[in-house]
Amino acid sequence: MRKSALAAVFAVAALLVALVPVASAASLTTTQGAPNVTDDSPTGYFIFHDENGFHLRTHGPKAEHNFYAVLRTTGTFENVDPIRLEPDDTVDITDGGHRMVIHFHTYDGIDGVNFTVNGGDKLHLKLQLDGKNAPTDQIYLGPEGRHPKHNPFTIKF
């Protein structure tokens, strides 16, 4: 009796683990090249890479939108350059340069940050929009605006 109950517990645990979404991975080529982010672009995160490094932009037309993101890398974040931030917007580098925390209040414009990653082979992103995980259809990668399969997700390079 105990063996069958224990087996049932393990079966349920295995099923629950299988149902938890794993972070999807995107290749660097998916993000290569800048998207065309304009005033008419939808609300969301726009992430791309070029010869100058990585670029993250947030766009929230009309009403205020709160963007909160945690980026982690096995390398270190360098050349961090915030773009068009308002006084309450922040970009903080912590954990010895391995973690970037972004908090933007985006209104009728575009906020962002440019950065490079020294060393390492991946960039892990967890993106929130208005207090919830951002839906993947509001995350645009590269010039084609591809969506990751999951949020959080990883870009391998």
C-alpha cells in the first residue's frame, strides 16, 4: 500500500514538473538587426543586437506602462548606456556585473538601454509589464519582431 502511494506521489510530481514551462532559447541571429520602433508601434519590449552590442527598448503608447526587467548573464554587463529615461526610471547593475535590473515608466515614448556583454555565452531575460510577466506577443526580437516561446527566455551567443 505504501509503495503504491509513494509511486502516485512521484507520478504527480513528475507531471507537475513537466507542465512547468521552461525558459526558451533564442539564437543571437534571431535578434540581429534593429526593428523599426515608431510612435505607432505596439506596447512592449523590443530587443535587438548589432555591431555595437545589445539594445532593449520599451514602448508604451498613450497611458503609462511600467516595465520591470531582470537580465542575467554568465559574462558581465559593460558599456551600459540608458536612453531617454525619465527621473524615476532606473538601470542598476548588481551581482558583480552579472545582473541588470531595469525599471521604466514609459508613456508616449520610447525608453531603453544599450549594453555589451563581456564574456559568457548567454543572456537570460525576465520581462514584466504592468506588474505581470509580459506576454510573449508583446516581446519583439530583432528586425522581424519575432516572439520568444516563453517569458523568461534566454538568448544564446
